[in-house]
Amino acid sequence: MSNKSSNTAAVPEAKGALDKFKYEVASELGVPLTDGYNGNLTSKQNGSVGGYMVKKMIEAQERQMAGK
């Protein structure tokens, strides 16, 4: 099994955009995500940010595939 972290961007050039997106989603959800240490946040809060990011990315891809 690889020791490589799964927390790396498949496209490294997209890292900045993904970070910006993460903070936008956290703001929409009311999660007080900060740059740096966020150990004060619950797993539920952190998970909601990641889950909502995935949901929005899937919706965007579906719209693109549908030609909308």
C-alpha cells in the first residue's frame, strides 16, 4: 500500500482553486474554517464541507455533460 496522502490534488495546478472553493463552501455552511489549524472543529463540521464540495462538483459536471 502506498504511503502517499490521499489529500493531494489529482491536478496540482488546481490546488489554489480548490482551497478557495473549500473556504467558499465553509462560509456558505457557516463553518468557521480558518487558514491553518482547525482542530477546534468537529468531524461533522469538517465532513460537511468536504461532502458539500463533492456534491457541488458532481452537479457542475452533470450540467456540463448535459450541455447546460
